[in-house]
Amino acid sequence: MKGFFSGMFFFVMFLFLFFPVRGEAQDLSLDDTLSSLVLPGSAAAFRWDPFLGSGIFTMSGHTAAFETGKPGDSGFLVVDGRELHSLPAPYLENGVLFFPNAFTAALKGAFARSFEDDASRFRIAAVIIDPGHGGKDSGAVGEFTVNGAPFKSVEKDITLAVSKKLHALLSAAWPDKRVLLTRSGDTYPSLEDRVALANSVPLKDNEAVIFVSVHANASLSNSAARGFEVWYLNPGYRRSVIDKSKYADSEDVIPILNDMMEEEFTTESILMARNILNRLGETGRMPSRGLKAEEWFVVRNARMPSVLVEVGFVTNREDALLMADDGYLQKTAEAIYKGIADFTAAFERSGGYTAVQ
């Protein structure tokens, strides 16, 4: 037995000499580090610059940058360009990257905090797209003769075509958000039905919903009138936008809270309308008629930021022919999508403009 223990002693010494332990516990390889960073609904990626000896981990839009050193050196870990950590530095050994356990633990903790912050920040959770008219209600209609044949431009068909394209774009870009149509075919939901759908979307405390109604314009007195425009609710219109049941024990503050929320919704509606108008202007095929305010039923009764987009005049020959072109309608949908995306990015980057929830 004495010989056995002596042999084991020399074997263990051999392991320590030729396979040294890095720190108190085995440091992690890159693959093991990436595996340890897996958080629900996300996956980590890694970029490495061998000339600078620096690398970047990325997870769901968050970044963590570092530089390597020698084993035992300290280094910096910078998360999202603002959170700074001084930690044992990653190092190269025989051309292989290793990450000290303290570094990996701090990295995982930083990403976890970033995800918690994302979850708590105000975000757009749903987009309601409302194709105007439908079914028995054709909306505005323009009639022309084109190449000797009768030609008809029908609002309900244009609004549905643009809205379905917009729905496809938003759904593909934001699989984590609910993108809903008030109608997906030639049906006629009432104005009340459309608003009820929007107002009934279930939301968490840190979630918001936006409403975009799509229409085509008409002028019976001026066939030369043409172009697109975006409407928002007249700021002077007063409405109830908060859930009074949340403040049943403090009814005296409800009017104040409602005014604050209404002002926020108006501001957000104007910002969203401006973004959409700017993007529509980039199509370069129709003139812009600017931003306008009105008390349309759907925008005054939707308890959320809401806009109404008039994509062109069915009573104007040039506009009507453009809106008969599927390629142009696709560009129109893409412009509205970009405007919504611009607004949403600013909204979520700020954690939500809304002051009262």
C-alpha cells in the first residue's frame, strides 16, 4: 500500500507540473464561456481581433468588449459602452483563449442585468393596422377612362392592399410584437369594432400599443388635388384615456393623470405622424400635403398614440394610377413601416415617452 500511495503522489505531482490549474478553478474556453452565457430567448455571439488582442461578446443588441492580457493580469470589461468592470483579464495560451471564472461570472451578470432592464423598460408591444372601409362600404371611388377603357380606383381595395403589405413587413421585423389587422378581407367592421379591438389588446404595465389607420383621399370639387398626408388627433380634443379602476382609491387625481396621459399620447401621435410623413416623402412619386389635425372617430376613441394616413387621392388621375400599381403600394407600405420603426426605436430607446401608466 505504501508503494501505491507513493505512486499516486508522483502521479498527482506530474499532473500539476504538466497540466497546471488556472486559478482556483479551471478557467473556461471560448465555447464553454459562450455556453455559460445562454439566457432564455437569447444566444451569445463573439467577434475577435487577433491583431489588437480584443474581443466583443454580443447578446440581443447588448455588447461587452474586453482586451486580453497575460495570465493573472487585470483588465477592463465594458458593457454597452457605459458599464465598466476591472477583472482578471482573458488570456491566450498556446493560441487558445481562456476566460477566468471571475470574468465569465461578471459578464453573465452584466448581460442578465441588461435583459432585466430591457424587460422593465416601456416598449411597443402591439401595432394595430386599420384598413379603412371595406365590405358594403367602398369608401371614396374615382372613375376615369384609361386607354379607352373604364378605370375605377376604390379606396377600400387600396387600404387593404397597403395594410396587408404593412402587416407582413411588421410581422417579419418584430416577431416578438403583436401585429393585428382590424380586417384582413373585404369585410366591414364598424368604427366601434375597430376601436374596441385596439382598446382591448392586453398589455403589461410596461407595454404600449399604437394604432395606424390607412385611408385614401378624395376631392369631389378639385380633381387636381393629390398627394399623401398624415393626421393626428386635434390636441384640443378632450377624451378619457386612463383606466379609472386603477385609481379607484384616489379619484381626485384622475383628471390630472388623464390630462398628463392625453398630452403624452398627443405628443407621441405627432412624432409618429411626422416619422411616417417623412418616410412617405422618400418615395418621391407623390407630393406631401403635410401633417394635419382632426377628430376622426378612430383616432379620438383609440386610447393610445394613433394616426390616420391618407396615401393618395382616388379622385386624381395621377394618384389613382400610382395606387393601381402593386409596386408603388409596396413602397408605400415600406415607407409607413419605416416611419413606425423610426418612432418605435426612439420610444423604446428612451424607455417610453409616456410619463403616466
